[in-house]
Amino acid sequence: MKRKFLAYASFAVLMVLGTSMGAYPASAQSESNQQSTDAKSVSGKVAAIGSDHKSFSLEVSGGNTMQFVLDEKTQVQGKVSTGTSATVQYQTTQDGKNLALTIAPQGTDQSPQ
């Protein structure tokens, strides 16, 4: 129980701070990919978060699921967990992975009162 709480707490801290540990051993490659201007955007619901907190899957329209990886430059703009609706800006890396550049939750505690 304590281990599970620590895992969730550490993930929450990473998400709030908007940082993550490097997803690639060769960070120079991910840096050059992230500086490119061919970013795409997709919205959906977070279906799962990798146990290493360096990847997640997003359910998008039509019941499809997209896989994403994070690196040290990925920006998370709020709290993200399984079930959160979010918009993801991403780029496809040279090795075919979807690198999340920004993750922005939608409709959570942001409605005016």
C-alpha cells in the first residue's frame, strides 16, 4: 500500500512540475526532434500510464489508441492521470515513436464559477 502511494505521489509531482526523466538514452536525438516545427495535436482521454511514467496511451476518436513517450523537455500543464481528457502536442521521431511535447488537461477544475 505504501509503495503504491509513493508511486502515485511521485507521478503526481512529476506531472505538476511538468518534467519527466529522459525517455531516450540518446537525449541529443530527442532534443533535435523537439526543436522541429512539424508538431501535431490530438485530443482524447488518457487510457493508461506506463509504470515507468515515461509513456502513456491516449484514446482518441473512433476508439483508436495512440502511444506516446515523454522526455525531459515534455511540458505537462496541470494534473494528468488515467481518465483525464487532454490535448497532446507531439512529434513523430525518426524511430517512429510519438514524442509528447505538451500535455494539457481539459475540463478539470478550469470552468468559471
